[in-house]
Amino acid sequence: MRNLWREENGVYSVMAGANITDTIVEAIALSADENRTITFEFNGVTVNVQSDSEPKLIYRDWSRAINGYIESNIGPHSNPVLTNEEKANDDRIEAENERRRQERQAEYNTQATTKRNAVEARLVNALPMEVSDDNAWQEFKDKNQDRYGGKVVTYAERWARLMQLEMASGNNLEDVASATSHEADLEGITGSMYGAAVATLAQCWKHGEQLRRWHNLDTQLGSEGELANESGGVLNPALLSLVTRNE
């Protein structure tokens, strides 16, 4: 698999999905063939190689640049051994990077806890999910007891209850579905999980048909939402494919 392709001006660009180590090796080979320095950019780092560049050293310095230890323009020839001063500098910057990562994680945890507490407080006196098909809902829960599936079950039920709260206050489902979908997400669901939740609620929740029709129109890029509404399907937002509703 090729990792680099040559543009008309002779500059090489990295192809999507390329691997940095393979790209370095390929660039060195191109340098030997073309008898010139090959330059490419990978994840914001400009990499320069020649036919006699050492792949492991180029990768080492690319990694150092990614982490901010050195400037983001490396090669073609790297020092085989880092000096004590360079090592100390790398360690100092890495310690600072780690401190910042911990600060960001702590801030995220605080925000997540605050959000969870607010949502749980909203649901303390809320009615249970208004299930329209007890057997289908129970079957869905029974089949999704693993970590991934469990998140979908929990999310779908929480989202339905939040929408019920809003509708009980006189709001239309179509006006609150989007905001409550984000409010209900305490697990960090993916697009596929969201699509599964919609498809499940469409089948098992009292207001599922209304949600299905809103979702399809809200998700469509063209007219596929209208087609899904006519066929009884649910658009998968992760793939924009039609998930046929079980009858």
C-alpha cells in the first residue's frame, strides 16, 4: 500500500490512513530514486528525509515533535544519541504535558459530575419510561447486557424520560428531542449507539413513532429522511443507512 502520492508541483502528500513508520521508509526509498530530499507533513510535523536517513531516528524525532519537545520540522539527519541536555528538556516538557493532561481530565470529570447530578435531580420525580411494547423492550434489555449494549439501554431510557418531562410541561417532542438527546448522554455514546437508541425507542416507546419521524428528518442530508418515514425505517446517523423497523 502506498502512503505517499506526488502532486503536480512535485510535493508529496500523505494518503489517508497512512502509517508514519511505513511512510518514512517509503519516503527514503523515493529519495534514493529521485536523488533529492523528500519532504512530507504528517500530523502537523514536517518530515525531511534523504536516501541515507535512518528510519528509527526520523521516527524518534517525529514523536518528539508531536509531543512538543522540539520544533515541528525534522530530519533529514538526526543525532544518533540524544544529549543529556536534550533528554532533560524532553523530560521537563513531558512533565508539563502530563500536568496539563491531568488538569484537563480533572476539569472534564468535574463537568461530567455536575451534568450527571443535574440530570439525575431532574429525573428523581419523573415517571418511568412509557413503554409501548413490554416484550420488545425486555428483549432488547436482555440482549444488551454487555458494556456497549448496556450504554444504549441506559441512554435510551434516560432520553425517553427527559422527553416525557418536557412534553408534560407542554413542549412538543420535535422541539426538545435534540437538546434532551445531548442532556441524556452521560456515557459518551457514539453515532451508532444513538442510532440504536432511536431504533429501539421507535419500537418500544409510547412516542416512538413521533421520535422516529423527527429523527429521520433531522438526520437526512437529502430526501432520505422522507423515504425512511414512508418505509417505516430509521436512518443510522453513523452510516446514513436505512435500518428497517422490526414488525
